[in-house]
Amino acid sequence: MKLSVLPSARTDIRKQIEYYLELDLPRVADRFQLAVSGSISAIVKRPSAGSPRQRYHNPALRGLRAWAVKGFDQFRIYYLVREDTVMVVRVLHDKRDIGAILEKQTIDDPDAD
């Protein structure tokens, strides 16, 4: 499987790391970055293991799945499997308005990375 991390997901990850750094929690920022990376690796190995998310009406997200970030269980990695590519769409905290965010989400070309 190939991996494509969309710009929206990269921004989510970067903003969360910056938030931890603003709180003067560099170790937490490092752990978060490693946990996201490890969780994405697990998704690539077993892409069908994430829980299906069918309640979103955005046609671009048909087949969307979610996987918890290990050690940061309130964060979910939202991803799609397209042919031989895992596309990480977003990395979001459960307290965000996930529905509103995902309804507006667009999907870029997975080969653009």
C-alpha cells in the first residue's frame, strides 16, 4: 500500500504539535508526533481495520474510516482507501465538530504528495 497524507491532515498534525509547544510541553509534542506516525503505519498495514464512518454525506468521503491515535485516544485519524493507496484525510480531536469539518472536506490527488 502507498500512503498519501493530505495537506489538511498535515495541517491538523502541525497545529496540534504547535499547541503542545505553546503550552511548553515539548515531550508531549514529540510523543504526539510519534504516536500519529505509528498509528498511520498501523493503518497502512491493515487498512480495513479502522471503523467505518458512514454518517457523513460528503460523496468525496465515501468509504471513510477512523483509527484512534494510540496514547492520544481522543484523536482520530480519518482516512480513505483508494485502490492501493491509504489517504489520510484529517487528524482531529473528538471534541471538534467533526461532521461540519468533514462535510466541507475535499480530496486532493493522492499522487500530489
